[in-house]
Amino acid sequence: MIMRKILLLILFSFALFSCDNREKKTMGKISLEIFVYNQPSKNIYDAVRIPISKMYFKDNNFIEVLPDFENRKQIPFAFITGDKYARFNNLEKINQITKFYDLAKKNFGVKFINDSIQNYTSKKILTDTSFNGYNYKRVAIATKKDYTVFYIHQTDTILPFSLSKQFDKDFHGILNRVDTYEIEKDRFTSLRMTISDTIPSNFFNALNNLK
């Protein structure tokens, strides 16, 4: 149940930070993708990778690059600032955007909402782990239908968004991976968030020149 809504709607919930004593990252890139293994107990190669979104940010302004299945060829970008968003085609004309919409009603790509994790109070702390040179806290939530493991990267840095503010605050890090095994369907999904300091010059210029 924890990942089912994500799989069906391809919507991802982000919560904006209001305050935190840690150092806030002011610029960077985030990539979101999900891996789906349809019958991992029978055929581990029956899998698909689904790109969700790439987002470039400076402070609390975001430019979201939508994948092909989000009708990218017609309107490839979304500009997100504060509690509003807009779709646009040309990075050089981002300052000319005049028509914005309520961010709470955004129903494509990354969806910014302050949502809580189901069954959070039933979580179980697992042993820490390390991979790709980073240390992670691991937390599991088990139900009759799903077994989900959350990976929280241990860091003093925070981002202007979060997959789960609850996990980030309680475990002093950044939640950037969620693995779920759906027991009845024998399906495994892995939501992964990658963070980088690198921003292509065209996106940097667009964000830097915002008025």
C-alpha cells in the first residue's frame, strides 16, 4: 500500500522545509527514477526503469524537466516557486511567465505536498548500511501486504524539499531511497533520488537571472 499510489499515479510527495538548524543546500540537481521488478522471485530480469523527473534548483526556485511520457515535446519544463507553478517551453523566456497555477493542484511530475508516511509509528529500526561511499540509516515498515525499507543518507545538509520531512528530521539526514516488496503481487519497487551539485549552464543562467 505504501508504494501503490506512487506506482499507479506516478506522483511523488515532497514537503517544503520551514526551518531547520542544519545547513541548507542552495543549488543543485535532483533526479528521480523508479525501478519495478514484476516477479523478482521468479525472474529478476523482468524489470523496467521509469524516469520520473529531473529538477534544477536555486534557493526555493525549481525548473523541472519532464520525461517523454509527460508530453515533454510540447511543454518540456515546469517552473516552481513558492506555492505556484507554470509550464513553459523556453528557458530564455522564464522571466516572461505571467500565468501561474496553484502548486497544490499540480498533477504531473513531482507533486509538492506535505504528506505523512502511513504506519510511521509502526516503523522498525534496522542496522545501518553503506553503499556508493555513503552511510545510511535503514528503517522498515511492514504490513500484511507490503514490506518497505527507507534509506536515510546521513548528512548535516538539508534540501529545500524532501521525500519525507518526518524521516529527514527524526534520523538527521536525507531520505533518498524507498524499496517496497508487495507480497501478494510478488512485485518489488525501488524509488531512488540522486542529488548533484552540477547544473548545466542554460539552467543555471535561467535560475540565476530570475527577477
